[in-house]
Amino acid sequence: METPRRIRLDLNNAAELAIHNAIQEVEKLGADVRLTNAVIKLQQAKDDVSNYVDAQMADVVLYGKAD
């Protein structure tokens, strides 16, 4: 089974990496429910960006072009 692109940092685009780095910085701040909520929201944002990137890549594979 192949590792999904979104999990491999070397295959993430600049937006995905920026969100990943933001998560890492928030986690350095310590333990607090507000920080946990921020990390959850950032992860949801990264998932949304990754979903978009994956869809664009699938369009290129299927149709030879992206939107």
C-alpha cells in the first residue's frame, strides 16, 4: 500500500507545509484547550487544502488538465 501524498511532507505544496508548520508552532506553546482547538482547526484547514490538491492532481491524471 502506497503512503498517501498528503502525509509525506516532501510531497506537500507550500500551503500544506505552511499549515503544518503553524500546527508545530502552536503545539510548542503548551497544553490548553484553546490551543488544542486551534490545532484541530488548522488540521481541518490542511485537510481541506490537501483534498483540493489531490482533486487537482486527479484531474490532471484523468483529463490531462487542472481547473
